[in-house]
Amino acid sequence: MSHNIACFRCGASLASLSLPLSRRDACPECSAHLHVCRMCCYFDPAAVHQCREDDAEEVRDKERVNFCEWFVPTEHAFDPAAKAKADKAKQSLDALFGEGDGPAQDADSAPGEAEKLFRS
């Protein structure tokens, strides 16, 4: 049976995996666990415990593999706008703290200057 389920984290197609997803299934692209609340049709950030299934036990970490018996994967778990926003935030942090190509890499000499000022 064909399905259009995508990884909640990276958006990679999971069509090669058979349903139902097992606790051991992981995304072939980013290795994220897939039997998680964020992949479930009952996941709702606005609901109590972020789950619309009243009988489900509370799971605190919504991106960690769990044993929930109510788990049903959804085709709507991946949010491209949220991923773009997260990627942009990560790039900004990388630039701020000198990871990758960013203006903070020139600050290597700054500790020496600060130390000179402190000792004066």
C-alpha cells in the first residue's frame, strides 16, 4: 500500500517504509526516530498534553520514540515553513558564534585585546 508520509524533521519521503511504522524505524535521511508523537495524527500542540487522544498516556518528549498504542502516522507531520525558520535561526547562531562562514570568525584576536585591557 502506497503512502505519502514524510519525516517530521527533514521532510524526506518515507514511502519505502511499510506501515505500520515500528518503534525501530528511523528516517533514511536524518536518522530521526519515527514512532514519535510529532509523527502521529493525534499530535496537537494546542491540546492537553499535546495529544487529542484522551486515553493515551502522557509522553513528555514528543520527538522521542515511545510505546504509545494509539500511534497513527500522518502525512501532515512535516512543516516546511517551520523547518525553514529553524534553519535560518541555526544559520544566525552559527554566524554569531563563529561556526561556518560568519563575521564572528574575525573575533579570534578579541580575547587578547580584552586581556590587555584587563591587565592595564
